[in-house]
Amino acid sequence: MRGEDIQGLTTEELQQLEKTLKTGLSRVLQRKGEKIMEQINDLRQKGMQLMEENSRLRQQVAELSRAGKPAIAESENASSESVTNLTHSVVLNENVDSSDTSLRLSCQGWNWAT
């Protein structure tokens, strides 16, 4: 029904139309709220999964760093963003470690007798 169509309605018909509109609007608002809550719950769950993956990747980097192995290993379950972040983290750690290693190597290779 359009706005022009209500011109000829009686007061009772207008009240019935108003009641129908309020009921419909109430259902729309309720469904909207349900959808928003579903999205919030989905985002919370995704956030928890990302935090768990982050923790797992941090442990993997720490274990690989202790073992002296390259830490860039793509997991089947790891997202490309996680691997990218892991790669950047490893590059930074390698730069720090290589500086430390080169200092140790230069000290070990120094011949004090000459």
C-alpha cells in the first residue's frame, strides 16, 4: 500500500494498518538484532581461533629458533596472513641473531698470538 492509497481509509482501518505496521516493524527489528548477534558471535569465535593460531605459531617459531632451523614452514591450517607475519617476524629475528652470531664468530676466529 502506498501513501496515496490511505487517503480514503477510515480511522479504524488506519488504526489496523498502524497495528500491522508496528507488528511488521517489530519482527524486522527482532530479526535484525538476531543477525547482529550472530555476526558478533561469529567474529568472537574467529578472534579466538586467530589468537589460538597466533599462540601456536609463536610456539613454533620459538621451537625452531631453539633448534636452529629456519622458522618459515607453511602449515596446511595456517592462513597466508599468518605465514606472512611469521616470515616478517623471522626476518627480524634472523637479523638480530646474525649480528650476534657474527660477533661470536669474529671473536672465536681472532688469533691472539699474532
